[in-house]
Amino acid sequence: MAAISTIQAREAAHQIVKRSDNWASKESGVVAVLCIVFVVGAGLLGLVITRFISKKKAERAAKSEV
């Protein structure tokens, strides 16, 4: 039984090492484009949120002056 366990452990270790060759390492250009799209999208979302917050602050300031 010990020999079977050793063989199974060796096979499991081989599978783990084999997984390091994944899709992202093969398609680095696609990953780069996805990262750029995410950064641009996050920037635009931040810009929209910032404008919304500043608009609300201006409305509050206008109400408190009246």
C-alpha cells in the first residue's frame, strides 16, 4: 500500500507543477488588453462618482445658503 500512496503523491505533484502552464501565460496580450480596459473603466467610474458627489455637495451648499 505504501508504494501506491507514493505513486499517487508523485502523480499529484506532477499535476500541480503541470498547471503552471496556464492560459494567461500563453495569452499575455489578451490579459494586457483586459487590464487596460479595467483600468480605463475604473477611471471613468471614478470620474462619474466624483462628479456626482461634487454635484450633491453643491446642491447642499445652495440649500444651506437659502
